[in-house]
Amino acid sequence: MFTYQAPPQLLAGRRILVTGAGRGIGAAAAETFAAHGAQVVLLGRHGAALQRTADAIAAAGHGQAQAVLLDLEHAHEADYQALAGQLGTHLDGVLHNASLLGPRVELEHITPAEFARVMQVNVNATFALTAALLPLLRRAPNDASLVFTSSSVGRKGRAQWGAYAVSKFATEGLMQTLADELAGTRLRANSVNPGGTRTDMRAQAYPHEDPQRVPTPTDIMPVYLYLMGPDSAAVNGQALNAQ
């Protein structure tokens, strides 16, 4: 497990957007960032789920989170630009967490429509959202951080991981290209492979697994805190593992 002792106010004064913030790793990250002083923007497609995360943050005494509804599967360029305008002057961090699993079958049995749907959410939307938010990140008063959610199957292909694996290879490529372009600036880009984590997506991928044998999203938060905080200001273009 990645180890990092984060100071209580590590993210004080930072404004961080988290996609897929309604549940699982995204919700845990948003709550953890807020607990360490950040103002968080929750982005997702289910208003009730985002509200639960916002309520948890408020109930813990960590301020008011901003919830933004955006369906990455059906969003257009105008939606991303509107979001950037809505967010104000700057951002200090973005966690790209939202992903679709897609069918767990051989590639030859995936339809073009199923393949395109996974790529739309996991790659195309991630690129478009990043492009729209880069000006806000560049205006961060100090360092700023982009974190992309990857996977072990995005680093070495594995049978029956289909479009998801291909999308995570693309995610790594997007991160690496962007990191090279950002070299020498105050903005950095890195990726995280969460590893097996107790989420709905994990249950969908491994329906017969005992979830109690798998770490919770909260268990893997140290790497996310590290990458969003100032201690990683010189870390760029790295593929880290949460476990």
C-alpha cells in the first residue's frame, strides 16, 4: 500500500474538481480532500449521489461542496466550456475518476457501439474536460495537479478486459503526452492505478469475489493526497500504484 502521512491541512486553500464523485473512489477522494482543507467540486451524472457526497462533507464539518451535474457520455464541447465558465477564476487540481467498465468479454464479441461508449467516457470526455479546464489550472496561485485514473490492464493488456483496457492504455498515453508538454510549468500530470478496491465496478468485474477481502476506497487515499498536495509539486509524468 502507498504510504504517505498527510498533514491535516495539506490542501487548505486548494480548489479541486473530482469526476465520478457520487460514489466509490470519487466520493472517498472528495471527502478526503475536503477533510484536508480543500474546497471540492463534485462532478457526476446522478444528482442524488452527488448530494450524498456533499452532505457527508458538510456533516463532517468540512464545508460546502459544489455539485455539478454533467453526463460525460453525452456532453459536448459547449458543456465543457460552460463548466469552465461556471467554476470561476482557477482550479488547483482535477481528479479524473469517472469511468465505464464495459463488457468483460473478448474483443471480437464487443460491438462497435459498446466500444465507442467506453472510449467516450474514459478517453474522449477526459480529454475534452482537461482541455477546457487547463486555463483554470494554469491560473492556480501555486502548483496545480492533474490526476488520471488508470488500471493495471492499462499497462499490460489482459484477455476479456476489452474496451476498458484499451481506454486505460489511452489514458496513460494522454497523461504522458500532457506531462511532457507541461514540463517546466507549475502544473503536473500523473496517473494512479487504484488496484483492486471495494467499489461497484469491482463487484461488476468480479461478481463472485468476497468484497471484504478487498481494500476500501478510503484505504487507498494516501496516494491521492500526495499527488494533490504540494509535496508532489516536482512529480510529473509518473504512473503510481495506490497499493
